[in-house]
Amino acid sequence: MSEPRETKNLDRYGDAELPWSRAEAALSTPAGPEITHFLGTCRPDGTPHAAGVGAQWRAGHFYFTSNPTTRKARDLAVNPRCTISARLDGIDLVLEGTAVRVTDAETLEGVAADYRDGGWPCQVEGDALTAPFSAPSAGPPPWQVYRFTARTVVGVATREPYGATRWTF
């Protein structure tokens, strides 16, 4: 992800703005089972939907999977705008952006390899992933892969140095 084009200090207690490098370092640390990423989408009728996803940060984007029949995949097919939020090491982040389906073999192979490194034995089959199991919220196989691109990120530090900052890309 490139450097932010705008940074705004949101802290009301006198703390300095947080550097983007702090958020990026937290995003780049491989997520273990104690970290859950939450995807927020919008149903066609305008009501919100949230689901935990096994997201991974690769080259400045989040990647996650879903069966095309799940609520989140149907929502993204109509409206790609969404959020991903997580409590990471030392910082809570909410990212606003868009998610689009990825089908190119090189990206799918890289995402699958990263998931395998994390313990999920998936493989590329056609333009999606398959495995003997997945999270219940992902629906049955095959699982399509989505790339999330952030436009705005809000971070709140949960340990010193404290602060709250919004980065716009």
C-alpha cells in the first residue's frame, strides 16, 4: 500500500498522530487464531451485515474467501464497498474500501500458499480455492477469493504511545 495522501490526528487527549508505519507493521504481522477480521457489507435493502473472515494482508491489500452463495458474497456482487476491522497487536484498525473478486492464477496461488502457511490446507481449483474444511461462515467449497483495497483507515492505539489517526489513500 502506498503512503497516505492525507493524515488527520483524531486524538482528543493531546497525543500525536500515529505514523502509518505503525498500522502497516501491525497489518503485516501474520494473523494467528487469536485475531479475527470482520468484514462489513451492505445488503441490497441498505441494512448492514458483518461476518468474521480469515483475512490475510499481502502487498498492501487484504485477501479473504467466500462461497458465492453467502450473504457477504451476494452483497459484494451488488455493492463492492465494505469495511474490514480488527484488533491487532497494539492498534485497533477499521479499513473502508472496496472488495473485488480475484481470478488470476498467480494471485490465487500466492493467496493459497499463504493460507497453507497459516495451517489451512487449501488449493487452487479453477478460479477458486478448495480444501477439506473452512470456517462455517465461508459456506461450502469452492471459495472465491476477494481483494480488498482500502481508501480510508482509522487506527486507535491500544498501548503507548497512544493516539487515534485517520489515513486517506
